Amino acid sequence: MPHQTIEYSANLETDLDIDALVDTMHKTAIGIDALPLGGIRTRAERRDIYRISDGHPDNTFINVKLHMAPRPLEVKKDTGERLFQALCEFVQPVFDRRPMALSLEVTEIQTETRWKQSNIRDYLARRKQ
């Protein structure tokens, strides 16, 4: 159940294709063996009200949170590094000309306090036939 949420400052929309960022991060996640395809979800959340550092209106941010089932530390680190590299490469042209704070955090979902239901894996299996 890997879910990644891309939180971003609204002032980035003039310089960055958010849909393409979501697509890039989703495709990167699909390429990581530790993340099961049927559980991957990627979404973006625009933040209209925020303050960054000195409050200058040119300041921007992107914060990615990946929630995943328990995995060994090395798997979580490798997953985070690969996603962060994809994020950094995607935003580099904007990063080079605007003040930007980037962050990515991998958190572990506690399976004892999580409930879920999905039929997506069934549909994935049928699509492969």
C-alpha cells in the first residue's frame, strides 16, 4: 500500500507542470520492486496558504510523503533515494532559477491500525490476460 502525496506551494503552478510531476513520481514508484504495483497511489495537494522562510512570495516548496507497509530500513532508504532523485531531476530547471525547498519522507504504515479494501489487483490480473 505505497501512497505518495506530493504537497506543493501554489506559486509553483506557473513554472512547473504538476500533472507531469505526478506522472514522473508515479512511474518512478512503479519501477521500484519493493512497491507493489496494485497498491501504488500518487496524488498532489496544492497549498494555497503557506509561509516559507522569510515569507517572500517567490519562495516555493515541494514535500513528498511516501507511506508504505513495513520494510527493512535499507529498502526504505533505497526507495526514498530513488524517489528523491526523480523529484530533484524533474524540478531542476525551476530549482535553478527560483528559491525552492524540497523534501521527501518515507513513513511506515502500522498494519495493526490500518483498514483497506481494493479490487484493483483483480483488474490488473485480468488486464494482463
